[in-house]
Amino acid sequence: MTRHYTARAAVHAELGADGRTRLATLRSDGPYALRAAPDAVYLVGAAAGPLGGDELHLELEVAAGAVLAVRSVASALLLPGDGESGAHVRAEVGPGGHLDLALEPAVAAAGCHHRSVTEITLADGATLRWREELVLGRHGEPPGRYTARVDVTHGGDPVLRHELRLPDRTLHTSGAVLGGARCTGSVLLVGPGLAKEPHAAEGLAVMPLAGPGVLVTALAADSAALRRRLVHGESLASG
């Protein structure tokens, strides 16, 4: 009998009386082991996966005026199994709060069938940095199936509605999707003082959004080149 895992982890950051951010909630579950460090909250893989059929949920809440950084210590390996795996992230940031999430790449292993859903709600005056990276397959293997959806609102208005669908390897290599790239990623910045003009270069696009945001997207043959392009794009977006 196949057993599927459902995990629910959460972080709640709030502003203390001394003006410093404190973690009111730090709840780990399943593969999501959360560890607080001076510079950030780190995701530590406590188990393999997600495997097919697993459902992972992460809730991030940043209260008014608080600051939260979220990092990971290693890449996440998306593995095959019985059914589709899912990762659901819901984030809320209060007025004057800041959320900075930058995880190590997710690797879509051969045979995986994974769905990622992210919902981010920003209050007026909240700011955001959100970086995601994807590697299509381990060394020498074809990638699995992968779908990602990101919905972001700021002050009740939509900032970004973005979806990436990679259901089949023949579509991955289409010039209309990823071409020959094996790695793709993005950085979403929301806040004041960001670039107003778009920029395009080989494997890189910097796109100002309708609201107070900029989306940086990049493609590359390997994860190191992808990171360099995202760092360069973010520097352009930050003005």
C-alpha cells in the first residue's frame, strides 16, 4: 500500500516591543524542517521528496513592520511516485513588512509529476523579493513533468499572474518555451525605486510590471549560469 505524505509548516514573524523582528511561530512538518538563524529562517530537508502523491504546505506571515528572510540549505529533489506531488506556499505581508525568499534550485527528476502553487498577498507599503530556480533533470537524465503558478497582489490589486507549464519534454525544447535551456528561474521584486524600463539580453529579461514591481526571468544551460544571470538582472531591476 502506497502512503502519501501531507505536511504543513508555518512561519509567523512579528515586530517586537524592542523594534526587532521575532518569530512568533516556527512550525516544522515532514520534509520541511525550519531552523532559525541570525540571518534567516532556513528550510532543511528532513526527508526525501516530495514524492509523487505528497502534498507540502508552507505558510509565511510577516506582520506590519517585520522583516523575514527564508533560505534553504540545499536543492529540493522532485521525485516520481504514485500520482502528482504538490507544493503550496501561501504568504501574507503586512504594511511596512518585508519578505525575502530565495531558495536553492528545485530539480525535476526523471519521472516526476509536480505542481507548485504560490499565493502572495502584500498590504499597501509591503515589499517583496522572491527568487525561484528550476533545473530540468539530474545530470544525464530527462526531466519530469512540472507546473508552477504564482499569483501576487499588492494593496488588493494584482501585480503578477504567472504560470509555467512543462508537461512534456518535447515542449521544454520548443523555441517558444525554454529552447535548449535546462535551467530557468525568476526574481520578483515589489517595492519603491525599481527600474521603469525593460531590458533584454541573451537568456535574460527584466520586465517592469503594471504595479510597483519588476519581474526578472532567465534561462541557462546550467544552474551556475542561471544564478549569474538572475543576479545581473536583479541589479538592473533595483535601479
